[in-house]
Amino acid sequence: MPRLRISRPAEKDLKTMLVDEMPTTFARLADIYRLEGRFDEAIEICSRGLEQFPDNGSGHMVLAFVYSDRGEHEKALIEYHSALKCDPENLLALKRMADIHWETEAYSLARSYYRQLLQRDRFCEEARERARKNPKRPVESTDDSDEVSAAVPSEPMTESERNSFETVTLAKLYISQGHVALAREVCKGIIENDPANRQAVELLEELEKNPRN
């Protein structure tokens, strides 16, 4: 039986599609370049696309993948955060944020995101295990099991609760870990959803007046 061959679209055809159908194709083209190791071109395409379509979650995800591949963790986190703003149910973005913090030993932030992931997917065993674990402690206490259980609601969450991943506390945690640019993005996200949030407004004003990076 002959083997089915799937050919890659010609690059010129992809570029034509990019112009003609920008919202649905730029992330796909950028991801092809990313997989080929053509990171600069992937970044350029995503940046162009997101300028026109800032709410395109796929574009933010591909850009985050590129930055992760390059080891630029804070830039990746900002793009994952933007993807979550486009789609609060993007569990992959939430997990990748948690994983980056875990891999860079920012365990308090990682555990915060793993708990948020458990609120949306209570069956994610890796999130459950890491949410109750702190590798910096020589002996892990089992008391965290209650904290993890509390993070997994017994009743369905309201829409407001499901979008509560953006908190001033989280922004302050980012500042303490040196992720100031990401803290700004968190504050902006809070204010976008709740313009009257004084804590977020004041913290953002402080960061703008006294930038730390």
C-alpha cells in the first residue's frame, strides 16, 4: 500500500495566506518558523500579527513558545499571561506559567499557579503534587494537603471566581521575584477588568514612577 505523503505548503503560499487571512494564519506560520529554529522571523510575524489582532490568543501562545525556546522566561510569561487574558480557560498557558516558575525555582509563584490550575482541572496530578510541595524545605510537611484541597472548590466556580487569577498579591509576588514587567501586566489586567481597584491602580502608578527594570 503506498504511503501517504503530506507535503508542507510552499513558503510563498503561506506568506500569501498571511496577507489575505492574517487573523487565522499568522500564528500558524510563526509556529512553523519556530519549529525550524527561525526564532527571529517567528517573533517578527507574531509581533506584526498581534499589533493588528491583540486578542488573538494563538498568536500570544506561539510567541510565548518562541521566548521559552530561547530561554527568555519573563517575556514568555508575559505572553502566556496575555493568552490567559484572551481566554481564561487556557489551561496550557496556565500550566506553562507554573512550570516556568517551578523550573526557575520560583516555587511560591509556581505553587500559586498550580493551585489556580487545580481550580480548573482538579485531575491534574502533577499540579496537585507540586502545589503541596516546596523543594526548598528539607522535609516536606503534609499540612499543605488542606491548603490544596481548599484550592479545589466543591461547588462550581462563578465567572468572577474563574477569572480571579489576576490579583494584586500575585503582582507583588512577581515584584519580589524580580519579574517587574510581568507585575505591570498583571496590574493592567486587573484594572482592565476592574477600573476601580485602588490597590492595582496605586501599585501600577508606583511601578511606573519607580521602574525597577
